[in-house]
Amino acid sequence: MGFLDDAKNAVSDGVDKAKDLADEHSDKIVDGIDKAADFADDKTGGKHTDKIDTAAEKAKDFVAGLGNDSPDTPQQ
């Protein structure tokens, strides 16, 4: 096995661990996304609420999809 194979396996293991952690702590991650969105909305004075809400929903959808390896899930 070469250096690149070792690196590929290490990255794959890291991604799997991140998916497991995100699945295990998804409620905390979603709470953090909501808090960040609220903070951004407050700092912008509500001028970009619709865009912030859309971004927060997409981030939550991404977190929800981390544990889902279905073909329609975008791969990073």
C-alpha cells in the first residue's frame, strides 16, 4: 500500500467518524445552527431574514443527510 492509499484511508476514516458524531449529536448541531441564524439575523437588523432562514434550513438538511448514504445525497 502506498502513501496515497494510506492518506485516502485516513480521510475516509475521518469522514466516517464525523458522520457518526453528527448523527449522535444532531440535536446539538441543529440548536447551534438556530442560534447562529438568530445571531446573524439580529446583527443584520432583520434585513436578510429570508436568506438566513434558507441557509439555516439547508444546513440542517445537510446535517440530517450525513447519516444517509442514499444515491441522491450529495457526496462531498
